[in-house]
Amino acid sequence: MTFSISTTEDGLTRLAIEGELDAVSVSDLRGDLEKLLARQPARVDIDLSRLRMVDSSGVGALVSLYKRVRAQGGSVVVSGLRDQPLAIFRLLRLDRVMVGAEVAPTTPAPKSTTSNN
Amino acid sequence: MQVVSAVGEAFNNIVLHGYEGRDDGTIEMEIRTRPERISIEMRDYGSSFDPTTVPPPDFDSLPESGLGLFIIRSFMNISYAPGRPNVLTLTKTLDTQMPDEVHSDDPTEGAP
């Protein structure tokens, strides 16, 4: 598992995670997530387009991040889910909560109705 | 994919809970395959924990734990016999009706 965190001047933080996020690798991420939270970001975009596998520990860390950012008044949007991670997010009903409308792989949304920005 | 996820979760549960507080422990795995069925038996000598008695998580509260067991039970049939060893058996029948399968044909069904 590798990850990158970048922040823009307008408060947007981007977290990209690649590879396998599981009970072992998630410990590599936790310290940096704490630092991320300490900056109280207005918005965190989580790019999982290169995430190949996730387990419940990995999901738990992302849910924790989501809840804590929201508790600070910020927002979190997950994008790029596919394959196994997408199946897990759907199973755990997180796709309805954490995933941005732009990646919902169902009916394409009409232009004028679902802008979430 | 479902079998890999379920077995991984079960393995982690044994390490994290069955062998909690220990640096070592044994997990024996026996995999049996037939054309229409795969069965994985996992035996451990740690604390007994019957996963079949745990209620499903409350998804409305965005739980951060208890998800692994739900993943296992959604993807495979499960049986458990406590003892020495504890024996956890995960079974998946392929391409036939699964009595407890969570169907994901339309995951947006019922979404608010």
C-alpha cells in the first residue's frame, strides 16, 4: 500500500491510496491521517481509483476519517472505487454516504440536477 | 474475490481476537474444492468466539468495527465449533442459489 496526501491553498486536501489497504498496511496510514485531521481540512477528496483491495480494517480507518472530518465541519468525498473495494463499499452501504455523485456507476445524472459543489 | 475477502477477514479476526495479546499462534487452514463448491476450514487454539451469534452492524451509525464479520457472513456460509481447536468453516457454493447471499444486483435500491 502506498498513499499520498496533498493540500491546496483553498483548504482542499487530497488523499490517494494505492494497492492493498488492510489490517497490516493501515497502520502505515494512521499517523498521517492524524496530521491531516489536525489541519482541520474544509474538504477531503479520497481518490481510491488505484486501490486494489480493502478489508474491514481499511474501511474502518476511512469511516473514522469521514466522521472526524465531518465533526470538524468539513466534508469528505470518496471517488474512483472499482472492483473489490467498490463491492465492499456497496456491501457496507458506504457508497450512499461517502461516494461522490460523479462516480456513482448507475444511471448518468442529468447535468442540471446533481451538482454537489 | 468474495472468498479472498472473507478468508482474509476471518484470518484477521483470529489474529486480533482469538490470539489477542499474543505474539504467536497457529492457524491451520484446509481448503477443499469441488466444481461447484469451495470450503475453507480454519483451526485455531486461541480464545473461542462464536461469530454466528453476533448481530449485524447498525449501518445508520457508520460503524468502524464489526464490519469484518458482516463481510464474511455476506460472502460465505459460516459454521463454528468452539474447542481445541476452534474450527471455523467457510463455504461457498458457486453458480447456484445461495440461501443467505446478499444480492448486489442493484446496490442503489432503497437509497434515500
